[in-house]
Amino acid sequence: MATKWKNTTEKIKTGFHKERTQKILGSIFGIFGILVLGVLIKYQVYYITTTSMMIGVVGNISLCAGLCFLSEPYLRWKYEKIAEEDYETWQQKRKGSYRNLYIAGIIGAVLSMFYMWGIMNFYNLYWGHNYSAGYVMMLTVLIQFIIAQILLKKFWARRLDQMMARMEEMNQKRIAEALEIEKKSLEKVSRSDQLRVDLITNVSHDLKTPLTSMVGYLELIKKEELSEMVRDYVEVISARAEKLGEMINSLFNLAKASSGNVEFHKENFEMNRLLEQIFADMQDRIKESGLTFVKQYIKESTALFSDNTYYYRICQNLIENTLKYAAKGTRVFVKTSIVGAQGETAENPQAATEITSETEKDRTGEMTKRKICVEITNTSAYPMNFEADEIVERFARGDKNRSSEGNGLGLAIVSTYAKALGGEFDIKIDCDQFKACLICGDL
């Protein structure tokens, strides 16, 4: 602290000595120049043209030196706090200084012309025709005006740089403050999200224990001799309990995936074969749905190195979503393709081969990962009066009347898992056509 104060004191002393030296030198040169030109004005009749011009040169040089030394202290004193003000105030004061300079220049020009007129009409009546002193005065006014204008321009250029530097410093400070506020806001949101995820996880976990007991007792009740009516009630309760269990498991998995605490087990598998396995496991439900699934698998390899279990769950959720919301008696198209480096999708085997080779390097020559695209397109049984972004939110359902089996978590789980696996999930809606697009890549 003492060193900093000492350095500041030294800078103040240095600046004070420099300014005082400028004032002294400026005053000496200025007074000398005025005296030289005053001598020329008073005794101009005694000097020939050459002598008058030489005296004028000496006087102008001295005045220019004085002006150079005195202009900076004077302008700094008059506009001392200009760098701390805004640009509009700076501009007004700048214009005012130039206006004052022009007024002074006009006054000097008028006085020099008046002096020239006096020489032509009075002195020459007695001393002959010698206008050199008048010319010297007119040139002096012009030269000093030009020098003063240059010095003023340089002064305002320096002040502008200072003001811009101050504004830049203020902007940097504001940006830093804004970033700090944004950081705190993100941390707050992150903590809020984490608390929400923890709450859902804990609630889901706490619900599992009583639900498991309920399901166990329901199974015991089913083994007892019951009337048909009571048995029907028990079956309804059992079905609802099973659905509640599925919802709790889905909610638990969604919370776990959202928190990022997911452990992946990478392995090699084929996407086409994975889809066929899902269709085989869901064969009974597909037959009961009344839907016709049209499979359009790409003939090229759809090998991936990722988590087979999570991709199974993602694709299973997409097919289950189709079974719940697709119009009965319609066709569902399941298509796989290879996505190129720039996002192109192959529509035929030949194009797939070309894109597969192009995925090795993109147009910039950098290595890119090969991605598989899975598209499931169906005709909706319900009016799709929602946006694509809304339907992937938690508990968002296409069936606003909630008459279907869905719980609003299926697509949310798909979207969350896809991001966790480094893939992408998108939805496209065209009239009654609902298309789910899943882009899969290696982990």
C-alpha cells in the first residue's frame, strides 16, 4: 500500500513539474513572439520588406512554440473532466471549442485586415508604399489559426481515446458483473434442478416399498375364493397398481437420467437387429393394436458402439408411444438410414454407401462420427394441437382428454436418454402425421 501511494505521489509530482515547465516555456516564447511582432508593428516604416519578413518568421516561430507549450495545460484545465462524461457531452464541448477557435480566428483576421487598411491609408501618406508588415500580420493570423486548429484536433483525439478506454473499461466491468449474475443464476437453477431431481428420485424410491406390498397382498387375495364381482375389482386394482408401478419406474429412470448419474455399458450391436428384437418381444401387443408396421431398413451396416440397454428402452418407448396414440387400422413406417457429416440422410443403398464413406471426413477434413437415424411415422388418432417442443416435456400428452394409456413420460424419457447417449431426438408434425426422429451415434 505504501509503495502504491509512493508511486502515485511520484506521478503527481512528475505531472506537476511537467505542466509547470510547459507553462514557463510557453509564456517565454509567447511573450517573446508578441514583443517581436509588436516591434514590427510599431517600427514597420523603418524596415524593408526582407527585414519585415524575417522579423515575422522569428515572431511566428516563437508564437507557435508558445502555443504548443500552453495549449495542452489550458485545454486540460478547461476540459479537465471531459473523459469522465458521456459521448454526447463530449461532442457538445468539442463543437464549442472549435466554435470559439473560429470566432478567435475571425477576430484576428478582421484585426489584421484593419491593420492592413490603416497602413494603406495612413502610413503610406507619409512614408511611402510598404505593405510588408500588413502581409506579415495577415499571414501570422492564418498560421497561428492553423497551428491552433491542429493542436485542438490532437487534444480532442486524445480525449476521445481516453473516453473510449474508460467506456471500454466500464463495459468490461458490466460484462463481468453480468456474467457473474448469470453464473449465479445458472448455479441457482442447477441447484433447483438438482433438488427437483433428488425430490423425484426420493419420492419414487419411497413409493416403491408400499406399492410392492400392495401388489404382494393383491396377489395373495387373488388366490382366495372370491365372488366374481370382487375378483373383477381386484383385477382392476391390480392393473392400476401395475400401471402405477410402471409410472414410478419411468419417473425414477427419468430423474436419474436428468441428473446425469447414468452409468453406460458400451458394446457393439446392430440397430436393425435391435429393432427386430423389440418387435419380437412386443409381437402380441402389436397384433392386438390393429396397426400394420412397415419396416424400411437400410441394407448397409447399422453397427453402433454404445449402450444396448438404453437404446432398447428408447426404441421400445417410441413403439409403445405409437401403439398408444396411433389411429387404429393405419400403417406405421419404421425406417433406418445413415446420416452423413452434414446431416444428409441416405434414401437408398447406393447413396448410403456414398454417405458412409463421406462420414469418415467432413468437408473441412476433420474426422466425424458415423450416425444412424431411426424414423417412426404414424397417423395420430387424436388432434395434434400442440407444438413439437411441448410433447417432449414431462407429463405432456398428445391425448388432452387423457383417455389413452399414456402417462406423459415416454417421449420425455426418450429425449433425456438420447441426449445422455450423445444422440439427438426430434419430432416433426405434418397434419395428422407424427414422425419421431432418433439420431444415434457411438459413445
